[in-house]
Amino acid sequence: MILEPLSSTPDHDIPAPLLTELTALYASNREFQALSGDFPDPDDIRPEQVAAELAGDLAHPDAEVLLARSQGRLVGMAITLAHHPDPADPDPWIGLLMVDARVHRQGYGRRLAEAVEDRFRQAGRTAARLAVLANNPKALAFWTSLGYEVIDHRPDRDRGRPCAVLRKQLAQ
């Protein structure tokens, strides 16, 4: 699996072929989209909605969108945040980790999470955090299987949805 940062055009647009791939990735995760409420209709996710969602994520100066490819095919993505807006929070965050639903349970999610953790380690970071929607027990089970521990329960910053906050110490 190859991990590469999202690159955009000089006008900060996502090239059309890549936006098509990203839209298919988001749309393949209908169950998550229905839980999150990030898109008005989880059965009809459009390229312009995905572009707007990613533009919002990338508006944060410490955010990075990482694309995971296997045999040239987009199999997943991660959105990371090097610094949380709360200055008391010292850890980088995984804001989103999504794997194409057609390849769920094939190890891509675990490999993608490990690759993100490796990037954090290489940057000298010693732990990572993320939030899981309270209504998403599958995601909670996934992250706890990777060694993340629940450290708090609070609403997310953007939409006020109930979440569990998880943290993992990163071995050096």
C-alpha cells in the first residue's frame, strides 16, 4: 500500500479523475455516511459535496489528506491534524480514516492506521488521538483493537455529535 498526500491544482481544485475516485470512496461507505450525517443523502453523494467537504478539512493549516493506494487503486484515505485547536491538547489527531467498503476486512484499515501512526512517529510525536461517533460501535471496536483507549466522552467540535475520544501512546 502506498500513502500519498492529496495534491490539488494551482487553483486548489481536486483534479476531476481523483475527485471521481474520492466520491466513489465516500459513497461506498453508506453506513458511515448515514451515521455521521455529513452528507444530506448518503445514497446520493456528489463530487461537488466531496470537494466541499475536503476543502473544509484542508482549510485548517495543520490538516493533511492522505490517500492510500494498492495496485494503483484508491483503497482508502486518512485526514490528519498535526495540532488540535485546543492548545492544551499536545497530540496529533486522526480526523477520518475511511476504507473503500468493497475491500473492508482485508487489512487495509489496519495498514492505513499504522502508516499514519508511522508518519506521526517520524515527526517526533509520541501519541495520537481520534474521536469516534457514539453511534458507531464498529469504529470503536476497530480502534480499540489497534490499542487506542477511550479517555473522554464529549461532543465533536463541528456538529456537537456525541463522541468517544481515544488516545494511543506511540512506541518509538
